Amino acid sequence: MVEKTFTITDPAGMHARPASALVGSLAKFQSDITMEFKGKKVNLKSILGVMSLGIPSGSDVVIAADGPDEEEALASIEQTLKAEGISNG
């Protein structure tokens, strides 16, 4: 298992557009991928799960991947968050 903490930097927080892009980018990975915020952990492959966290700007989230392609999944997540301008990684 690998995990990394990201700070959400978008002024609007983790809103629908970047959350959708992030979730969509993970469909190709076999690993179990979760996002944790304030003690609540959700499946990062679920847009409803991500949106239910209500993550505001300036918040830290922990993303973990566990499985055969965990390293690639975490690298893809970091790249997507930067590309969407939601986190500085």
C-alpha cells in the first residue's frame, strides 16, 4: 500500500469538475484507491463518495492505493490533481 497527503488549493475546494476528472482517470487501475478527509474514508473511484466529503480549499486529504498497480495509480492521481489545478501535489 502506498499513500500520500495532498493539500486542496482550488479556491472552490474539491468541486464537481475536478472530482469527476479524478474519478474518471482511475477506471483503468485495478488497485483499491481511497481518499480520507477528517476521518471519513471513501472509494476514490466513486464520484458520490468524493463529493460527500465536502472538501474545502486549504484542506489536507490522504489518498491511498493498494494493489498491483498502486504506484502508477498514485502517480496518475498526483498528475490529475495538478493538471486540474486542485492541488499543488
